[in-house]
Amino acid sequence: SLGILYAAFGLGALLGPALLNRFNDGRVFKMRRLMIISFIWVTVGWLLLGFAPSLWLAALALILRAMGGSATWTYSSTIIQMSSDNAYMGRMFSLDWSMFYLAVTVSTIVTGKALDSLGSSHAPDIAIISGILSIIPLLAWIAAVRWVEKHQAKIPTQAAISKSI
């Protein structure tokens, strides 16, 4: 059963970016918006995992959860590459990786402590709580995208600057 769940996660990691790329035109604006969908997939995947009554539905939930996580990671890395000055690229990726591993470490420790304290029979509850908590980064990302889009609209483009000169 563990092999099935790992395979499901791997399949989801491949499918997420591949599916969203069908709607991606390569602009940072579009990738930011598509990441909203990927954050939704993560949340729904966690919630489905918590309510999954069988191994196969748990595998389906992990496919969806991995689709979201993989697409978010792929697009965020691409956005960093497209948006960062080359002189700061290494520092940007170092910060990105360090924050990623900090989040993974903290969430692994908290989940492990919860499982140790409550017992493995509460694993579905912990998955549901993870799903509920994953709404926080989803809402934060939506707010960040709106804020960036609002403030970028006020910044004149290079073409507008050239035209006025």
C-alpha cells in the first residue's frame, strides 16, 4: 500500500505542471494566477485524504495534493528566474530553498508529534487539519497576487516610458 501511495504522489508531481502548462502562456502574470489553482489542489487533496475511505481514494487524494505542490514549486522557481536580477539569482534561490526546507521540517515535526501524541488512528484527522491549515497560504497567495497586480498597474512599463520621451 505504501508503494501505491508513493506512486500516486509521483504521478501527481508529474501531472500538475503538465496540466497547468496547457493554460500557461509563459508570462509571470499568468503563472501567478495558475498557482492559485495549484494551492487549491493542495487544500482539496489534503481534505480528500482525510476523508478517504479506501487506499485507492487516498491515492487519488495524493495525486491531487502532489499536482498542486509540484505546480506551485515549478511556477515559483520559474517566476524567481524570470523576475530576479541575475546578480541576485543565487541568493533568491538560497532563500527560496531555505524557507522551503524550514517549512518542510516544521510541518514534519508537528505532524510527527501529533501522530505520536494522538496515535495513528487519528491520521485522517491530522490530514483534515492540514487541509484546513493549507487554506492560510492559499488566501495569502490570493491576497499577494491581487496586491502585486494592483501595484504593478501603477508602474509605467518600459514601452510607455520610451513613448513619452
